[in-house]
Amino acid sequence: MTLDPLAPDLPLARRFLAAHPPPGTLLLCGLTGAHIYGFPSADSDLDLKGLHLAPTQSLLGLDTAPESHDAIIDFEGVECDVTTQEARKALDLLLRGNGNMLERMLSPIQVVDTPWVAELQALAQGAIARHVVRHYQGFFNGCCREHTRAAQPTAKRLLYAYRVALTGIHLLETGTLQTDVTVLAPEYGFDQVAALAELKRQAQEKAIVEPALDAAARADWPRLDARLAQARDRSPLPEAPTNRAACHDWLVRARMAAWPG
């Protein structure tokens, strides 16, 4: 069997997390970035995003437990970028419609297997609501501005714009998270994505796009923006999450389970 040279090295990711663990207990860690967006290249890093639970006793004193943990480390020749949020912060962001939190919790590639993964993913699915449109619209507009200001047009920036908008559209219309832009683009009729993704896979992270392809991709931006607005207007999702109480109850139970007494 021939191994895919662009597939993520998950055993390496697990060794990295064991060598550089976040504070407290790691509850969940999803692979994000180009590997689940459909356009990895040989030099793509391992983008690891997760949730950790601070020791319960660390929440009772004068000093506040850190809410976030970030590290970018070259590990065994691969750049590993890890970010985790403490569970309370993570669930608060989830309930506010933070798409990054939703995507890490529902990532199709979970790097670690813990007793909490299934419950956290159920909470994430239950928190999907119309207000996520603010995240995806803001992220999409930011991707477009960044590409416009860049000295050279890259496939990566253009693909991020498509990926963010199409993930948001699909989520709002179906309630299902799909982050692979090569799956979404044919469904929604955006033909430039296939060429951009192939260029990114065959080249490198900063592969430059020819002017004609760049112009064709930029011409899709107004249609993507309008499609996002339409998806929000006709979404069957509730306006806001309906499972805040369930998130609260889960967090209390997790903290009590971690109490050493």
C-alpha cells in the first residue's frame, strides 16, 4: 500500500502532544488547517486545536488558571502549531457562535481519544445556530482583505476565502459542518477551487497564482458574500443555541470528576 505523502502524520502529532502537553487534562484535540480543508501541501504544518480542563483546585485560589495555551514548535522536523482553550472558555466561545471552536470540536480527525470526546462533540452539534453567520462573514471578509493587500496572490489565501464562505453556507443551510472545500465547491458551483487546490497540493504553502486565475477567483467574492447572506435568511437553525444548560451541566460534572478528593 502506498502512503499518501500529503496525509497528516498523526502518530507524530500524538508524540508531540505527549512531549508538550497543555496545562491540566487534554479533553479533545482536533486536526484543523489545510489537512481538513482539502488543500494540504508537502510543507503544511500540523495545526492542532483542542480543549483542556484546568485542575479544579487551581480555580479556587487567588491565581487564575490560564484560559489559553499556545505553542509553535518544530518537532521531529515538522512544525506543530497547538492551541487549546480551558473548557469554560471553550464552551463560552462555542455558545457565542465561534466557528473556530466548532470546527476543532467537530474536526473529522481527532488526534487523541479521551472519554470526553463524544460528549463534547454532541454539545458542539447542539450549539449550532444562525448566529454563526457573524463568524463566517467576518472571517470571509478578512480573508478577502488580506489577499487584496498582499504583495503577491497566493493559492492559499484564495482557498481560505472559498473554504470559509462555503463552510458557513453549508452549515447554515444544512446544520452539518463540512470543512473540505474540494467537496463543497462542486456542490455550490465554484469551479475555480479545483485548480487552486491542485496548485496548492503540488507546490508549497505560498504557491503564487497566475493573474487570470486570481482574477477569476476574486470575481466569485460577491457571489460568495451574497450566498452567505441568503443562507442565513433561509436557515432552518435556531437563532441562538438551545443547549446552554447542557453545556453548564457538563462542565460542572467534568470539574467534579477531576476533583482529587
